[in-house]
Amino acid sequence: MTSIFKEGVYDTGSYARTGTLTLGGIQIPTPIFMPVGTRGSIKSLTSEDISELGYELILANTYHLYLKPGKEVLDHFAGLKNFMSYKKALLTDSGGFQVFSLASLFKFEDDGVRFQSHIDGSYHKFTPASVIDVQRSIGSDIMMVLDDCAPYGSDTKRLELALERTHRWAKESYQYWMENPNGQNVFPIVHGGVNESLRLRSLETLQNIAFPGIAIGGLSVGEPRPEYIRILECMAPYLDKQRPHYLMGVGTVVDILEGVKNGIDMFDCVLPTRNARNGQVFTSRGKINLRNESHRLSDAPIDPECGCKVCKTYSLGYIRHLHKVKELTAFSLSTYHNLFFMQSFMEKMRKSIEIGNFRDFYAHWKNLFGS
Ligand SMILES: [Zn+2]
């Protein structure tokens, strides 16, 4: 099988690196941030906006799309990309995390997990093969295996059980996927909570299978940042350099900095879009709360250094007003700016690695976005 990842430049003082992901003929520079389009839409934005912002890899959620619109609609429209008129690359999670966090009820069985929909209480079952089938209907370029996400704070016994289940399901998923890869890729998910030896065992077991990439789950799920960093640092030397490394559900500026420093290539998170809808935007001077009284008469843009169309056109005072009266454009303008910010933040980070300046880049942004 041809590799989907090509290594670029390595930082000399850390595990940070650049690279290129090739998906469906599209070449995507890494490290990359992927915005989240849970139900086939990046909330408040159009597919044209996504393309204008230059995003070439976005994420959608299998659990949500399986429930609505469901497989029949996805198959009828020949996949999600076609359905939403989005032409670039797509990654989907397996739905496991949502079953454990959203479904009103779930129960493990040897071959999968049975659950009740959070929408209407109906009963469903996910197995390693069935979630790949759903992701085939969605038509994602990168699919995820079904995993067992033990919650933060689980004891060692529970973490070991999650590992055994996750590894067994990953092997089944690999075999099932290999029967008909059909241009799609699948990544396994490393678990082990904040236990270093379990993390390393999980990483080694899963890297022994010829998956095209490797994902890390169960981080940024409530653990204090020093724990998050400790686990990333313990895995960094052992990550297979030939494959892309995806850290799931991570996306604050500081968490991304720590991730890249420890060899991570791919991130996704709802924070830049969710925070935007709540009036929090990211700027070259740090975070800003758009609802603050101090912006009432401001005719300056959100960020004078930002080149996005929102900052070129609208004042902080106007966008504050839209948030205060809950106008729908408050969501779309703020989200657009935040995703433009994330895109340019990642671009500057790649540049800093290329020119051997990652250390200064890291210190500058960590200082601005400290917490
Ligand atoms: Zn802007």
C-alpha cells in the first residue's frame, strides 16, 4: 500500500515536524487543524466559506450522521462530500466517543456496543465492521476504528479492559477494511488514559498493524495539562515517523503547541467554532470576549493584524451588538474569523518549523494564550 504521509522538516529541539498528507489526490501540509462539521455542516458556515478559508480536510461525526440523515440518504447522495457540496478531504470518527458521551444508555457486548439514540431513544448497535460500513456510506478519506473510550479517572482495571477491547476491535477493523479498501484509509486509536505503561503498550500493539496512520484518543478529556503533557512526552519518541499522528479532539492554541512539540501532525476540535458562537474570538493579541462593554464604541476590527474578510469589513462594536441581540450573523462572522485565525496560526507554525524557529513561535503563542 502506498503511504499517505511524507515527512518534511524536523525541529532540532523537539519532535515538531512538517509533512504532507495525500488524500484522494489532494496534498495537505501538516501540522494541520481540522474544523468539525458534526452533522455535515461547520455550524453557521457554508461549504463555500470552508473552501474560501482554504480548509482541505474537515471532520464529521459518524454517530450523528448515522442517526440523521442515516445511511439511506448518504448512499442516495453518494456520500457526505457530495451531499454537502464539499470537494476536499474528509475524516470521520468512529462514533464510539459519542456513544459513550451522548447516548442515553449503552452496554458493551463482546462484538460491539449496544446503545439508545439520544434523539428518540431508539435502539442501535455499533460493531467494528458496522462503523466502517457507515463511514463507507459517508465516504470519508480517513475513517476511525471503533474504540472503547474509558472516561478520565478510570482505574487501571477499567483502562486495561478498554485497551484489550480497543486492540481486539482494531484488528477486526483492519481485516474488514482490507477486504475492500476502496481508496479510504483507517486509523486505530491509542488509549491508556494517563497511565504511561498502558499508553506505550497500546501504541506498540497498534503500530504493529499496518494501518496508514495512528490516532491518539482519550486526551484532553478533563485531565490537568501537566498530565496531558506527560502522556504526550512519553509517547513522542515511539511514534512511527513514517505515519501521520492524529491527536483526537484537541484544539486549544496551547494544547496544539504542546501536541506539535511532541510530534503530532493532525488536530480537530469544536472549540474555535463553539467559542466563536459564544462570543470568544482568537487574535494576534490573545483571546477577546466580543460581548465586553469595552467594545461598545469600537470601530476597530476584531484583530487589526487579521486579513480575513470579517476583519476587513466589520467593526468590533458592530459584531458585539450582533452578539448582544443574538443575530444569526454574529455566529457566522465570529466563526469565520476564528477559523481564519486557526488556519493562519497553523500556517505560521509550519513556517516556523521550516525555518528553524519553532522554539520562539511556541514561546510567543504560549505566552499569549497561556491557559
Ligand atoms: Zn479576522
